[in-house]
Amino acid sequence: MNFKKIISISSVHIVKSELLKFDLKKHFKNSNFEIWDLGNYFYKDKIKYLNSKEKININYLKKFKSLDKIKKEFSKLDHYSLLIDPFNISKKPTFAKIISKRNIKLLFFHLGPIPTNKSNLNFIYYLKRFINSPNYYLCKIFDFSLNNITPDYLMLVNKHYIKSLNYKISSKTKIILAHSFDYNRYLEHKKLKKRNSLSQKNYAVFLDEGVTGHPDYEYLNLKPYCNTKIYFDELNRFFLFIEKKFNLSVYVAGHPKIMYSNKENLFKRKLYINDTLQLIKNSKIVFSHMSTSINYAVIFKKPIFFLDSNNYNLGFRNQIQLHSKYLKSELINLSTYSYYNYFSKSFKINKISYDRYMRNFITYNSKDMRSSWQILCDNINSKKK
């Protein structure tokens, strides 16, 4: 089906590094394409930690502050319009009513999956998570319980994870398999053949995910996973050990959404922004908690060491341990000094586990060189019903 208008919508402020997830204009040249940034309406002034220095200068990006203006724009859409909605904005009762009435077509996507294992989680676990961030979970329950809206298209890396993602689908929902966003960046990297300024391989890279200062804490009313001082003290003590034992430098791949202080680098090490793929590609080993950027380490077959701590909250620790178990990679507890004794210089990977992770969470088909958005375009423009 050819859509007259295609809208890519976000409930949070869009930063330049995340534009890949929203800008589909080049793939839909025959449609009127726009990006709607609703961050100023949903979160208003909750942007003090967001790295938004790089301005996005594209004329098809619209920002909205008031509900009336958003509803007015929604009311201009019809069944020849496609709303691409990764944040489930369309499930909110105010918008769902307009979408259903005007029969606007919907696409949901989840192209950043991570391992989950709900079978091992009990009532106490979920109760603790609810107590830690009650506003976040109350909003999720409210939106889910009052809405039965289902997408016309659902784009995923692996269709076996539909149930675990709690997506409501119907017989009309077309499932589209595609790549994760990290694999899309990898494909783009291969095409550009960008020269890497970090050609030396005698370094380790730590993937920072903003454990103590991520803007999502403000957006979603979540509490940080760990005390800031404890977090950096444990990490820096461990990095110093690695640098001395293996004669390696430790570089930090900064999170693109975080506005790091120019005055004080709490990592006390070289910090790189928007260069994670290149950093991992030429590194010797990778350290992570549960960052989705480990996808690059899996793609480039780099040894990954997962960093745990007694000081992290329950949900965070569970996810770190699950990643380690899934990839059969070393799990290191930063709260103990045991790593002084057993840390080996033999940096190996479990190829079977890496290949399984690649299939389940990174790409549905590594031989398909199309981007996810091109896959989407080919599917919705197909004459097959």
C-alpha cells in the first residue's frame, strides 16, 4: 500500500545521534514524510541532563507543546496515513480515540531487543521494582488496561519475542522481520568504509549507559540504579587494575544522550562520543553492564566482560547476569576484590553463544544488506496482500 502521509513520532526529545530511528524520508520519496517530536508536550522541562547540543536542521521535523495542536494534526490524518510509533503514543486514550475514528494505520517496532527471562522472576521481584518506581509502572498499567488498539504492522528482529514484549496484535497485523538499529549502523559503516583514527588495538573499551545520570530517569520517573560515588569509585578501581595487569588503556564510549561535564570527567579516562562502533571494532576487550551496544562486540567477535555490583538495584543486576549467562561471558562483581586473583589474560569468546545472540537480538538475516527502513518500505509497498 502506498501511503500519502507517513509520520514518525516520538514522545521524547530526539537527539541527532538517535535520528536514525526516526528519519525515513529517503525511503519514502512518494509520501509526504514528517517527524513529530512531542517531547515538549510529554516531558516539558525534563531535559536538563539531555545532550541536545547538536541541533537537527531538517524542515520536516515538527515540535509540539500543546495537546490541542497535536490533536489537530492527528485529525488531518486518515486511512492513507501511516503512523510509526515506537513509544506506543497511539495507545494513550486521548490519541487512540482519534486514530480509531479516522482509521489511521499504525506501525510499532522493537529493534533493540535484549534477553529476558521472566520465568525466573517472582512476585517479590516485581513488587520491589514497583516500589522503586511506582509512577512509571502505574502509567504503563493504565495505558495497557484501557486500550485494545493493535498495529497494522509490527517490525521485529525475532518474532518469537512478541509475547515477551507484551504486544497486542490481531489477525490484521503484518509481522515484518528486520535488523536491530546497531546492525543498521554496522551496514552503513561497511558501505562508507570509514577510516578509523583508533587503529591501535591495545585498549579496552567500557560502554557507558548512564547508570547514574541517564535522562530517562527524569522522563520515566525512575530512580538511578546506583549511588553515583559508589558507582565511579568501583569502576575506576577496576579500570586501574586492568590497565596495570594487562598494560591496556581503558577508553570510555559515552552514551549519546548524556551531556557530560566539560569540567569534570568522573571516569578519569579518555571519553569518546558517537564513536562506539569504531571503538569496539579495534578494541581488545569490551566491558559492559547491559548496554545494547554489546551488539557491536558480538558482530566483531570481541570478548565481553559484564560488570556487576552488590550496590546496583535488583532489576539492573538481574539483567546484567542474564546477559552474561546468555553469552557465556565472564561476570565480574566490582564490590569484591576476587577479580584480582582469577582474571585471566586469555580473552576468548563462546562462538555458539555469540552466533545465537546474533540471530535472536541483532539481525534476522545477516545476508540481507538492506536497512530496516528499506525492508519496511519494500514490505508496505508490496502488491501482495
